[in-house]
Amino acid sequence: MTTSTKSPGLQRRGFLKGAALAAAAGPVASPAVAQAMPDVRWRLTSSFPRQLDTIFGAAQTFAKYVAEATDGKFQIQTFPAGEIVGGLQALDAVQNGSIECCQTPVYFYTGKEPAFGIGTGLPFGLNARQQHSWWHFGGGKEIFESIFARFNVVGLVVGQSGCQMGGFFRKELQSVEDLRGLKFRIGGLGGQVLAKLGVVPQQIPAGDVYPALERGVIDAAEFVGPYDDEKLGLFKVAKYYYAPGWWEGGAMLHLCVNQAKWAEIPKHYQAIVFQACEAANNWMLAKYDAVNAQALRRMVAAGTELRLFPQAIMEASLKAANELYGELSEKSPDFKKAYDSMVAFRSDVLPWWQVNEFQYDAFMVRTRGRG
């Protein structure tokens, strides 16, 4: 058996050329080929600035994959936050048809629907791999299809940050009491959890985080992890860097597409968009895994002091989180449905993680200096 040495791109172009020749040979086939590969032009607005080249880069990578798979017939132009709409208004713009699609963490919109907090990542929820597994094989996607439909969008997973950091703090945290009155830039349900402990959560777009922390408008800020936090310059204006970001053990980004625009494109274009989203998701997580460690070393060398959240703060936060989930489950049937599904999935997979994945990772961390 022989194996082709041609690249996937060359094979695809060869196929398309063959299809074009066949169309030229028969006048009946030509309209069918043209209809199969229509020219489509979309705009995508991101919730993130261009300088964050991994998280915004995931949107650019997604658009690149779609164009390559359609030989340029389907073009998606990407815009960073603020060029068309603000980062926190991305979903609104897609919902009302002002733009075809957006890349955003849907937890920015928990004021519209609390379940969106689970769509991005629940505090003390799942890690990145577990989250993706729940979405595709644990019922998450099906639950959120109906939620997205109420907001006139189709939602596809298009990125993953992995476990995030706990953020930069001006002062060291010794106890739960140190949280009271703390003005903390934090998004999603994590802010609501910490509010129960006296924190004053602030939802601030990426581009405004550094000046707010520098001027003392806020006392602490979390964003994603070392690579992005370094780019935002947070280590220059706050000394203590805490871990882990228990509010985002894994954070999914979504591509939200206007329902009418989604219905206009052929089924095979829809399939290409889905596969490009999956590929961009893998690209983003892999890149963060590659660059976060290097960024962390650079910031520590520059004087950043690493800290773990005290156990008392972790325990108090978990208790507050469970109280919040009970309250939100009473208010929102969709939250309860998604939460119950996620918790059941977590209970099912954690024992396997404890036996195998966790044991392997823990051993490798303990022995990493042995060669």
C-alpha cells in the first residue's frame, strides 16, 4: 500500500481543481459547484485586545482555518475589542444582528442568564480536559443549545485557557478577613462567590485593568495566566501573585454566531466552522501550556512573589460557592440543569483522575529534578 506525500492543503486544492474541470466539461454541473462553494464574508468581534496574541490569536487562528478549508471562499475578518463594540458587548452585537459572530467568554453575561457562568467555567468546577469532555460527551453542549437559542445565537467552543492564576494583589493575604473590602477585578461567578466574603468584584475589560491597578482604583486583578498577565504589565504594579485561580480551573471561550447568519451558510460550511473551532481550541490551550511557564519565570526574576491562597480562604470560598449555586439554582432553571449535569459528571470522573492522572502528575512534579 502506498501513502500520499502531498500535504492536506495540496490534496484539497487538487480535489477542487478536479471538481472545477468536471464542471467545465458539463454545463449542468457548473451551477452545483458554484452553489457548493459560495463566497461568504463575516466579521468577528472579540472580547479581547490585539496585544493578547494567544487569546485573541485563537480568533485569528480560527478564521485562518476556515479560509484555508474553503480555499478563501469563506472569509472571517477579526476585530479586537473596542474596534466595533466593547469587549463586554460582543454577545449583544451578535444577538441583535449588528455583526455575524463574536469570540467571548459567555460568563461576561451572567446578568442575562446565570447559566452562562457554567458555560465558561464554574468556580471549583472542572479542569480544561474534563470541561471539554463534559461539553461534548456529558450533555453540556445539548443543555446550552437551548440557552443560546433564547439569545438568538448558535454557540460553539472556540478556545480554552486551562487553569488560570489567582491574580496579582498589592497586599499579602493571611486570612479570610483580608478579603473584606478588597476591590478585585474578576469576571464571572468567581466575583459573586468572593462577594459573599466581603470582596468588591469589578468586571473591567483587559485594556483597562493595568491603569485601574496602577492608580489604586482596584486592589487586585486576575486575568488569565502568566503570559497574558505579563503582557498586561500587572507585575509592575502589584507584588504578590496568587495561585490557583479556583474560579477558572478551565475556561472555555465561545464562538457565538447570529442564528440567521448561521442558517444562511451551507451545511458543509457549518461543519468546517465547527472543526475550525475545535482546532483553534486545541491551538490556544497548547500555546498557553508552552508560554505560561516562561512568562512566570521572567516575572519571578523581576521580583514577583508567588503565593498560594491560604487553606482557610480556599475552604471559605468553596463554602460560599456552594451557597451561591443553591441560590442560583432556585432562580434559574437553566442554571440548575447545567449545574446538576456538571456536578454529576465531575463526581463520575474525579475518582479516575485521582487514581491515574493526578498520581502521575504529582509524581512527575516531585521528581522533576532527577533527570
